[in-house]
Amino acid sequence: MAVARHVAIIMDGNGRWAQERGLPRMAGHAEGRKAMKRIVRASGEIGLEVLSVYAFSSENWARPQAEVDALMALFEQATREELPELQEQNVQARVSGRLHELPPGPRQSLLDMAEQTKHNTGLILNVACNYGGQAEIVDAAQKLARRCADGELKPEEIDRDLFARSLYQPDLPPVDLLIRPGGEMRVSNFLLWEIAYAEIYVTPVLWPDFQREHLEAALAAFEKRERRFGKAPGQT
């Protein structure tokens, strides 16, 4: 039976949830925050090792400025208000992405959250903010290129393991299960390196409506799958 250590979620459907109810898009994002709060708690109680969530992609800057500004304010507020509960749940929060491009307020609140929870030993919550999978790979390549230019490394010494150690969170295990609420059939530039052999689970349930039972259903489906890693069926 396969057991997931690292689950990643593309938190999709906030805007559609609000539109279906005749509400402004930010109402959907506010409900999405509640969904994240309950899924973080459920993940810790279930015993997951790592939960990665796609909070804000590097492409989301193209959204209307008013929505982007409201999202930045929501991130700053949420990270500060949820910190006591993360501490109570023994959650270790991390942040992945090009944080230097964020406005000072949300950037500092995210960094503070990570700093103040770094010694916690429970669930690792990896928050991807201003994140893009292609950007992460480019950043890793540039890091290795600088080492080569400085004479620390030869190009032929770069292999898959060394490249993986140059990513944003090199000590985390690969993603076992990628969950996509909202029914869309794409990975949206999320953790492209880390999901190389992840199982994918898509549900039509919009993220604001995502409950613990939906997470448990995804994990149950994962447990029934035969993970092959490029091997033929039945090959060990």
C-alpha cells in the first residue's frame, strides 16, 4: 500500500466559488483561507509529513491590480493571525518562491512565520508564494552556474541529485500526491521538478468547499494506485 509523505495542493476555484454566489472575488479568497486553515489542521492530524500549497503564482501578477493588492493584504493578515494556531499545532511553516519581489509587508510576515516556527517538529507546511516551477528551475541553474564560474564546480559534476539540492526546499521529499480542486486538468507550473513521479488527483470540488473528507478521499485513492516510476506494470 502506498503511503503519501508529501502532498501538494493547487488551491483553485476561489474566483469561481464567489462568481457562482454573486460575490466579489475576494470573498472567494477569504473562504479559501478558511479551507487552507482546516486542511492544514487535518493534514497534521492525519500524520502527513509535508503539505505544499500554491498560494500565489508568479503569473498571478497579471490579475487586476486591485485583486493583487487585496491578496497581498490577505497574505499579510493571514500569516500574522494564523501564527498562534500554527504554533499550537506544532506546524513548521516554510515559504518558497521569489520572496524578494513581494511588497515589504507580506514578505516580512511570511519570513516571520517561517522564522518563528522553524523549530516545530510536526507537519511541514510549504507555502508557495510568488512561485513558479520554471522560475525555481532557472534559479537553481543560475546558482549552479555561479558555482561553476567561481571554480567551485565543474559542469560535468552536475547531476540530478546536485540539481535537486539547489532547489528552494532541497531537504523535502518529492511530492507523492498532487491534488487539484476545481476540476482543471493542468499542473499550472507548480513544483515541476518535485512532481516528476507524483500521482495526480483532480476533483470538481472548488477549493473553498474542500473539506477533510475530500483530502481523505484523495489519500485513499492514492493508496490504491500502483506507483511505477517508469517501470512496467508488476515490475519490482
